[in-house]
Amino acid sequence: MTAVLAWLRLDLRRRWRSLAVLALLVAVATGTVLTALAGARRGDSVLDRLTANALPATAVVLPNTPGFDWHRVRAMPEVEALSTFMLGLDFPLAEIPAADHALGFPPGDAEILHTIERPVLVAGRLPDPTRADEAVVTPAFVKHYRLGVGDTVTALLFTPQQVRAASKLGQAPGAPRGPRVRIRIVGVGRTPWGQDTPIGGLLPSPGLALHYRANFYDDRNSYSNALVRLRRGEAALPAFQAHLAPLTRQADIDVWNRPAQLRQQQRSFSFQARCLLVFGGAALIAAIVLVGQAVARYTVASVADLQVLRALGMTPWQAVRAAASGPFLAAAAGVTAGVVAAGLASRWFPIGSAALAEPRPGFRVDAAVLGSGWAAIPLVVLAGAVAAGWVALGSQRSSAVDRRSAVAAAAARTGLPVPVVVGTRFALEAGRGRTSVPVRPALFGAIAGVLGVLGTFTFASGVADAAANPARFGQTWQLGTFLGYNGEDFVRGGGRLLAAVARDRDVIGVNDARLAVAHGGRADAAVTLFTYQPVGAPIGTVLSSGRLPASDSEMVLAPGSAGAADARLDGHVTFTSPTGTHTLTVVGIGFVPSSPHNDYNTGGWVTPAGYGQLFGSRTKFHFGLIALRRGADPDAVKGRLEKLASTVPGADGAEFDVAETPSVVAELREVRGLPVALGVFLLLLAVASVGHALATAVRRRRIDVAVLRALGMTRWQSRAVVVTQASVLAVVGLAFGVPLGVALGRIVWRVVADFTPLQYVPPKAVLALLLVGPLALLVANALAAWPGHQAARLRIGNVLRAE
């Protein structure tokens, strides 16, 4: 032990810079890998932690009916708690743009936040349910608007006359002329139902409805829906739904299964967590190669220096321990810094949509992950250093088998110049004895670098295509107009309006869409069904299989609803609707419009005759979908169509809205950064591997170069040897990395497309394909510049005399 400590003290003074670099490498690798692993665990557990004590709702019940009797539902034996939310007239907040929709539906009673959907508070307290001037906000609201506990916002309410006129006619009420209420933010928190959006949300106290109900809610025409918590949870949903229809005498009430929705959300969070795990695993592999090479080089050099002490009696085991002590000490220092960095980085996790559900944002140290990494990584480095030391000792006693490369042999047989042949051998043959150089790590590194870059750009091309083409999510229209709800059309001349719109020069398709909710499938789930009723030319649809319905007994199901109902193409689904029980044949699987009751992945298309058979004249919502020609400006067409509406009898005042980009696009953009980061890691691996191979080859094979120089090879030919070696490594990387990278990028994008889901179109990273070859050769030859310079300036006599 005395000899080992003496050597360590000497080594620290002599090679402290190398040890500092090694510690930095360990710190960066440790921080990256542990941050990814801890972030993945945090993101995957978000919903479990959010719902642990939140008393989450079991169902969302949406009758959308004015005057609905919630007292009868509240008294049902299955119901443990119920809280209504009021869908009255949206009133603005003076400090917040109205287009942001940051104001949540005002609660209609004091149950919310107490007996159901109790929030996890980050700061402050719950609002007093008797006060109209208090509210709770989400963390994203605080971050986006810079308004937190103690700050106030001003609610601009309407007069009762404005509310009655607007709710009856379905038109904008104009500027608010009612009371102005200063609302103080008293708490910041989240619930499973009230999760965040990128701009956050504000939930006013139930006292607002208690004091100002008539200033945003019309009892005759407005309606309330409800969050319901059942005594036996999800297991009680079938009985609850079976009793709900006869109790309320309303068979088309939409009931959302909240546990099922949360499971679907968990799939998204788990996917993001798995992406982080894959990134962490790839970073770990890159770290093992990069740090492993540095540790091995340091240890081997130390073993060589210890040969003098070996001659004085140092045992092989003492030599190995002495050589491994420096890397172990550097690893201990580096891993400590990496663990601290991973703890500090936790404030930016979880990533993606999971961040909007995180109950405790900010710093959160994962003791299991960080503690395990802090204990294990120095031991792994020590084991690697010991192994490298024993291998180095063994190589001094024996010579490795020299495996010849068929490619290098072919280059020699074809009579290529000597520098080309020698450079090819340096790149593909390890050699033997003291001049041997491992070539496989450099080859694998070059392949991994090209693969990572091509895979990253191919995947990013798929994300960019999806982000720029809403049609990948079934959204083939660019404008919409709201015509009515609950069986009443606000725009009396809606049919005439859509017919006139269809004749516009920029319009290529119009659909008269009505929707209502039926229950059916394996779990008697609520399914929102739309009419596919073209006005003039039809709008496009995105089907993954099958065709559009052609009769009243056929339908198209969205992928999510098809999975929930366990329905397949040409299969049958039985629905319960206000008119009775009906069985429809699934003739297609495809995306549908989003609405307040569904997203693009849930619901279905039916013919007008099929809709009438299911629902008669009942409608939840009635709107028009308008597809524009490529290149048309939606805002310009919107203004022109609103002027057109003023000339159509019964359609005066009709408004058109530009279709919003599906929210799932934002989630894809968040995940896109992980493959890019992985590509950077793999590129660094390639640069490190190739650079290490070139530098090591010149140093370890300087005898071979010196002999060739003595036989007449010039300085420039010596440079050409290293340039050829670098070029061969680049060519091998391109030969294998290009097809593998494109294939990997498409496979990953296919997995993401199926999971999201969206229409899969093979991504084409054309620019990356054109540039990867020249750039790979350029980088490889840039790495060859310094080793080539070293080879050209070898002192031939000194090298040969040393041997």
C-alpha cells in the first residue's frame, strides 16, 4: 500500500492535468446519464403523485342541457361527490388576452377543490367558496403571466341583458358593460382535471357564481356539466351509466371515463419517459466508450511507466493498483460533481406534457438514482482501469494475432500508391505486439456518428412534416363556422350559407357536420359521431384503412375509439342512442374532427341517414368545415366569407374561425429535442473515436512510419498515410451508417406515428443525405491534420535508435 500511495502522490503532481480532464469527462457523462434517468422516473410517476390525495373525478357528465336537474344525479347511490361547472358566457380578464382562454369554467358549487379534485398546492391556499374575489391558478399561469399569490386580475362581466341576448342568439355580446370584479390570486396548484396548458389557467372561487351568476350565465339557455366521483371508482361506471339515462330521461348524455382518459395520458407520459431512458442509455454507451478509452489510455501509460518499479520488486498486483488509483480518484471527484449537476438540472424536469401535470415543480432530488450512480460509477471506472492494467501487463509478455484485412490486401494487389495501402492497413488492421492499435472502436464510432446524424435528421424531417401538415392528423380543412348547438341553429340560413361558401374561388370542399354522442362497444363508451355530408365538393378525409360509409348501417371509427370498442375493419359495433339500439358495420378506420367532446383520435363518421337513424333531429353541435386550395390565405378568405354571410338570408353575423393546429404537434416538438441530443452524443463519439484512432496510430506505429521514411517515403506521403486512414474510416462509416441511419430514423418515426397516432409518411432528410458524405470526409480529414503533421515531423534516426 505504501508503494501505491507513493506512486499516486507522484502521479498527481506529474499528470494532474490529465486527471482533471478525466474527472471532467466523468462529471459530464455522470450528469447527463443520471439527469436522464431521474427525469424519466419523475415524468413516468407524475400522474400517480398528482392523483394520490386529489380525490379525482371518476366521470365527467356532459348533458349540455339548460335546466338539467343535477340534484337527482347527486342523490344516486353510486355518487360520492359531484361538482358542476358552468358553461355560460365567456367573460374576459382585463390583464389577459381573451384569445388565450386562460379562464376556467366557473364552478357552480363549493364541492370543487374540496370533496372532489382537491389540488396539490404549490403555494398559497384554497379560495374561500363564499367570496367572489378569490381564485387559484396553475404554475404555468404564474410563469406565463408573471402573476402569482397576492396579485390581482380584473373580471369584466356583462349585464344580464347582454347575457340573455347573447345566449339566446348565440352571437358575441360586444364589450362587457357589467360590473368589474377584482380577483385576488390566493393559491397555485394543480388537480388531475385542472392540469396545466402552456399558458396556464385561472379557476375562480364558487363565490363568483354565488354573487354574479346573472352576469355571465342565463338560466334559460346556458347549461352546466359536472365532475362526478363514484364510490367504487371506475368499476361503478357501467351501473352509473345504466341508471343515468332512465333517471334523467335523456339517452344521449356524454359520459367521459376519467380513469381511462388518465391511462391514455399516462401512455403519453410513459412514452416521453421511455424516450428519456433511450437517450440516457445511448449517452451511457457513448460515455463508456469515451471515458473508457481515456481510462484505458491513462492506465496503460501508467503501467508502462511502472516498469522501472517492477524491476525493483513491485509485484504485478501492486503495479495494477498503482496504475488504477489515479483514474479512480478522478472518477470519485467527477461523479460527485455530476451528481450535483443532475440534482440542479432536476428543476427543468419532467419534460414535455408531463411538466404540465407535475404536482411539485422545481428541484427534486431522486436519491435512489443519484445515490446509486454516485456509489457505482467510481467502482465501474476502477474495474475498467484494473482490467486495462492487467491487459497491458499481459501484452508485454505476449503478442496478439495479426488479422489481415481483405480490403487492405486488395488495395496492395491493385498497385495503389504506398501511402494509400499503408493508410488502409492502419485503418482496418490492428497490427500486433507493442505497435498494435485497436481499430474496431474507431470503425464502430464512425458508423455510429453517421448513423446518429442521419437518424436524427430523418426523424426531425418527420416531425417537421407533421407540424406543417395538419392533414397528418386528419385536419384537411382550414376554416370552420359554428352554426348551432343542442338542436337549435343560431344561423338560420346555415344551409344556404354553406352552399354559397362552396362556390368561393378558394374553397375546394365543404362539409355540413352535425355531431351527437352514442354509447357502445366493449365498455359501452361514449363515441362522438359526425355526419359526413358534403356541400358541393367533399372535404378530404384521412383513413388508415377501409373507405367512407355509404349507407345508414356503415361508419368510420377513429383509431382510439376503435381500440376502446375492440372494433376491427368489417366488424360490428352496437350503439345505444336516443332512438334505441343500432348495430353499425365499421367500413373504415380514420381520423375525425376535434370538438368539445372528442379529439381527432376518438369518434366516428356516419352518413346523414345513419345519423338520423341514431339521433333523429337531435344535435349537440352543428358546424361547417371548409377546405381551401393550396396557397390560399385562411385569414383573407375568412374576411371575405364573413362579408358573404351578410348577403345570405338568415346568415347575417355568422363568423368563421381559422382551424387551430392540433395540440399533439406541440408534444412532438418537445420530443424532437431528444433525438437531436442523441445525435450530438453519437457525433461526439465518432469524432472522439476517429481522433483517438488517428493519434494513437501515429504514436504506436511510429516505427513503421520511420522505416518507410528511411526507405524513401516523403513527409507529404507520411501525411497522406494519415489522411487515407481517416478517409477509409469515414467511408466505412458512410457505407454502413447512411442506410442504417435512414432506416433507424424511419423506424423510430413509425413508432411515434403509431403511438401518437398520426398518418405515417416516410420522412426524407434530403439535405442531410446530400451533405453527410462531404461533411464526414471533411471532419475526418480535419481530425487527420495534427496526427499527419506529427507523422511528417518524426525524427527517423531517434525513433530507429530507440528500437
